[in-house]
Amino acid sequence: MNRMVKMLNHPETFRRILYAWSLGAPKKLIADASSADDTLFVVSCSFSFYRVRFGDLKALRHIAPENRPLFRIDEDGSYIHWPDEDIHMDIDTLEYYTNEEYRKKADILKLQYLSQFWLFRSNGATCFGAYSATFHE
């Protein structure tokens, strides 16, 4: 809890939170983040707290320990970016790897989309517009 209080003690964090709520997207945007040792701590603008180990995520495990704290949060909270490695991490990715129910739903949606896409393609259609023409959540 102490770490979360420290993380939320920045003017940029409050600006991101207010912006996210004004968009109606607090669950999708990042308020603040920090790293310690092999762990990344992230707070969404809806105050959900994520804690992931760098070694547990394929995209993050290659970041050298000395570069782990060298990230920046996009000004609107869309993602965290490690510029030296050109790695972007958003809330959906964190949610996918930390929430089994979310992961199952996301995998089902992905399979539905892919099956619709290949059905669309097998009927001789072009790729252009396949997503918007065939897949609705």
C-alpha cells in the first residue's frame, strides 16, 4: 500500500487519472508505474493494481535489470515504453497475463475473429475491411 501511495503522489498521475475518467476509460489507461528488482508495479486510472515479474513476461524478460526503471508512461496513460528496447506495454497486456478469466475471454474473441477472417478470405474477399465487416464484439 505504501508503494501505491508514493506512486500516486505526482501531478502527472492525477492529470492522467482525470483525463481517463473524462474519456470514460479509466480501466484501460495507466495512472502510474514503478519497478523494483524483478517486479513491475502498475496502477490503472481505475485504481486497479498490477504486479508482474519481468521474468514472467516474454517481452519484458530481455530488459536488462539496470534498464527496467528507465521507462516512460505515455502522457495519456496508453502505455509504458522502454525506449532503449522499443517495448510498449499497455493495461490489456497486463490484464491478459495476470487475470485468467480475462485471458480466456480474450483468447475466445481472438479465435472468433480469426475464424471469421479465414471464412471471409476463403470466399474470395480481400483483407481490406475484413475486421470491421465480419467481427463484432
